[in-house]
Amino acid sequence: MMIIESMVPALEVYSIDEAFADLTGMPGDLTAFGRKLQATMFKSTGIPVGVGIARTKTLAKLANHIAKRLLDKTGGVVDLCDQFKCDWTLRNTDVGEVWGVGKRMKAHLETMGIKTAMDLAKADAWTLRQKFSVVIEKTARELAGTPCLELGEADPPKQEICCSRMFGTRLTDIEPIREAVATYTQRAAEKLRAQNSLCKKIRVSIRTGMFNTH
């Protein structure tokens, strides 16, 4: 993620292997930039990545999906900022492949005649909101090219990290407690290192069950 962050104005880490980047103001051809980013990632990490470029998050996810699905033709990079390419993709994508549309929602939408991503993009957003939720409304608007999902910033580092465990049975020997404390201290340390923080204080507390009358 640090490699991508060094190449774009802003970055939202969505998951361990996925991120949204803000390309506002980036000069030149965005497809060429996507291939440059792809090559840089592979050279630095050896990990092949797909790049989807579009005007909204939902379209970018769709572009990334197509980049991987048609890898031989796309080379792993798809730019849907071109309206012709965007329309072709929407017409040829099953509504169930759209980000946020699960199997149950797909079935509901198909009863309304919405079978492709293009059908969803053209559907009345307010009706979708009333019938389903604001989430599916925003999905439809984003497919139509209207940004509804802002780029989120990374969560700030935690000031306190807790790792705890509840034992299933009453313990009377110290050894299993000692092992649990060591294991959970290690896990807390891993979380600490993951956010590049330093530890000022460690607290270990052990107590019996709060509902135990003895």
C-alpha cells in the first residue's frame, strides 16, 4: 500500500489487498498510469495486480473486475472513464456481479426486470431506495456516473490495544494461564508493530467470572 500511496494524491485502504486511489489532477493518460502502477507493484513485490479506473467507486470496482475477468484482452488495466467502454461494460455485466449486490438482492432486482448493471444504472434511484435501501440507491447512482461514496481516510493508530480471552472452564493451575498471557501479549505486540507504534505501558489483569458466587 505504501508503494501505491507514493504514486497518488490520496489513498483509502479498503482491505488487505485492495485500495481506492484518488486520481484527481493526475496528468496524462490514466490507462498508461495504471500500467505504470501495475509494473511498479510487480517489480517491487512480485505481486500481479488489477487496476480499475472510473469516475465512481462502484464503477472502479466493476472496472477492476473486468480487468481480471478479461485479463488476456485488458492486460489487467481497464479505464471506464470513456463512456463507450463504460456502457459496453454495463450492458455485458450481470447485476449480480455489481459490488454490493448479493444473491438475495439479485433475485429481488430480477423480479423488477433489472438483470444487468446497465438496467440498474437506468433504474429509478428513488424507487430503489423506497423498495430496498439507501445502499442500493447509491449503487445505482454510482453506476450511472454520480459519485455517492467519498474516499475514506485510513483509521488513526489505536492509542490502546487489548487482547483478551475467556476460559471455558475454571482454572486452578498457573501453566495454562501463563501460556494464555504469553500468547495474547504476542498478539498485542503484532498489532502494535502493524501500526508502527511504540508501547509505553503494558497491563495484565486476570479475574474470576463476574457471575461466580464463589
